[in-house]
Amino acid sequence: MSLSFEWGPTKACFDPKSPPIHLSDVPEKAARIDFVLHDLDAPDFHHGGGSLRYHGRAEVPYGAFRYKGPCPPEGTRHTYELVATAHGAGGEVLATAMARQPYSRP
């Protein structure tokens, strides 16, 4: 499984809407995908994530789940890692994928 994402319409400082996400090679038996965002430059800050039923679609639209969006200090750039975990109908982990994107705040 793999994923990619772009910030798209995400606004600085805790935009509660998830970014647009593209998934590929998701296991056939996936029933749910959990997403968690990590700030690699501020690992103690918890951005949270969301859980979505998986219906075979590669695109997860902007705002599909709620979380605390990127908010690096003014004038800095942080690197964020989005982790997706696919689960089967019984909750078993089928696959995990991650992608990183920088986010700068002027």
C-alpha cells in the first residue's frame, strides 16, 4: 500500500479538515483505513487523525476527517508525516503506508 498527499486548500494553524490524499495498492480485504498526522519537528504535539470506511476509492477528499492541521511557528518549515493503516473487517492490520510533506509558515 502507498499514499501521497498535498496540502491543497489547507489553511495554516489547525485547519480541522484533512488534506486531499491519494491511496494505491490498498489490500483487497481492507474495510477501514486509519490516518494519523505526525509533526517530525515537534513530536510531542499530537495532531490526531481519523478513521474512514474503505470503499475501494483511491482518492480521499479534502475534509474527509477531522484533525489538527499543520501549524509550525511563524517563519519556519516543519516536515509532517501522514501514516495510513488499512484494517480488515475483523480489525486486523493488513498494511501500513506513510508519506511526508513539508509545510512552511511565513
